[in-house]
Amino acid sequence: MRKVTLIPGDGIGPEVINSCVKVIEATGLGIEFEQVDAGAKVMEKEGTPLPDAVLDSIRKNKVALKGPITTPVASGFRSVNVALRKALDLYANLRPARSFEGIKSRYENIDIVVVRENTEGLYAGIERYTKKDKSEGETIRIITKKASERIARFAFEYARKEKRKKITAVHKANILKITDGIFLESVRRISKEFPEIEFEDRIVDNMCMQLVKKPELYDILLAPNLFGDIISDLCAGLVGGLGIAPSANIGDKIAVFEPVHGSAPKYAGLDKVNPTATILAGVLMLKYLGEKKAADSIERAVAEALKEGKKLTYDLGGNAKTSEFTDYVISKIL
């Protein structure tokens, strides 16, 4: 039986994770979930939001399904998400943005995948105050040829495997000539190994405008860490919001799957929130594990449930509970 590490997370995390587990179990797959805890509540008990037991479990099982974890703003501990990615070298962040019939948005037929470098850039977290009164600070942005080529190869190999036709590199090399220059030149080098895939590049500010004006022209967007983080949320907005936005953090041998949205503590325990993003993260996980039949079955069930619109949660214009939507999706699994 395949073991997967399960991290419920904070706030609404346990509820949406429970929904995802129930949906996966409904396919009949023999997956055993090994639960470990990380986040704000664990910080109170153990003095760290990311105990060694969590990393040990993921290293052992190679795959994890994770709920959202609260990250304090401007104080407190650093992001557990960032710490996980660095500790496990999960260098590729995969964020699909797909239109679903029945979800209100300004656009239709959007199918974009953001591939984001996950380990360096500004998220390296190398920063300090430069005045004793803490009125000034600086941060160091690190971009390397090694990491840039690695994420580029991941993107092109993903495009080839998924039969995608085009990759657009997103950068600011006109201003950040050294760091983004390294990124762009690295991607250009790797692109030559994949002649069947169209390659182009866009400056990040122009890319944002193009996504709002003509999103249907884009397929895979490849970006350094910060730009990828911002653009992936923009792409989620094109298709209806973070409630339907899954993500995967992938390394050479280990992968962690999670929804893009946050922990929304004010909704915790209310059986109210939309679990779609987490269920779709489970779909990404099953595809990664080679369980394509089960993954496709869940994805079809979600699409049908959203299209019919009979059991939608509040954020999607309905009044169904988390558990009701989950059970409705399960009823659609063939």
C-alpha cells in the first residue's frame, strides 16, 4: 500500500484536507495517509512550526498532501511553505489555472500553467536592517545559472510530457540585467534542446497586461520565484479565484501538494469553505503517482459538480456546506 504524508495545516486546513482524502478514498485506491502536524498550533507546543518529524515523514514517503498553514505578517516565524521547499529542495512550483464551466469569471477556456522557480530569488530570505533604529532594510536577490537551468528543464520536460505547445519566460532582464539576465539566458539555452516547443519571453509588467487582455494566447509561463508567485495568483483570478487553484511543489525525488489559498482562520470549523483547490491538488498528486485513471475520474467529477451548480459553496455563489459539496463530488465519481 502506498503511503503519503498528510499535513492538515491551520485554520480551514483540516476541513479541506479531510474533503480531499474522502474523495481520493472514494476512488478505491489503496493509499495510506500518515498524519503529521505543522504550523501555528505546533509552534505553541514544540517551539517550531516545522518539527523534524514532519520532514522525516516526507523524506520517507516521498509524497505529501498538505493543507494551508498560517504565516504571520511582518513578525513571528518565517513561512513553513518556504522552509519546506528549501529543506526538501522542492525547486519547481506548478500552478495550473483552468476554466471550469459553471464558475463565474471574465474569461472562458483558459488553460495556463505557471512554472515557478521555488528555492531562490527574493524568497531566499537573506535580509537585514541597515540602520540601528530599524528604519531601513535590505534584501539580497539570488539567481543562479544552476537553479535557472534546472527549472527551465523541468518546464520543457513537463511541456513535452503534457503535449503543451509553448513556453513563455517571464522576467525583468531589461532592468535587473544580471540576475534576470542569468535566468533568461539559462532558459534560452535549455529551450534549444526542445525545438518542438515554441519559446518566447515577456517582461513581467507587460506579461501582466497581456494576461488581462489576451490570456488565451498563453500556455506555460516560466518565471523566477517572486514573479511566479504574483503571476500565479493573477492567473487564478482569470478563472474564478484561489478557491479552485491547486499547486504542486516538486523536486527530483520528493513532491508536496497543496491548495494555493491561505488558512482563512475566521472560517475554521464552520463547514463552509470551498475544498475544490485541495481536491484538485489531490488530482495533481495522483497524476504524479501514476494513478491517472483515478485522477481523471476525480477531475471529471469536480468539473461536473461545478457545471451543474447544485451544491456550490458560498464563494461560488451557492450555500452548500464543505461536506455537502464533497459528498456531491463523490457521487459523480465513476
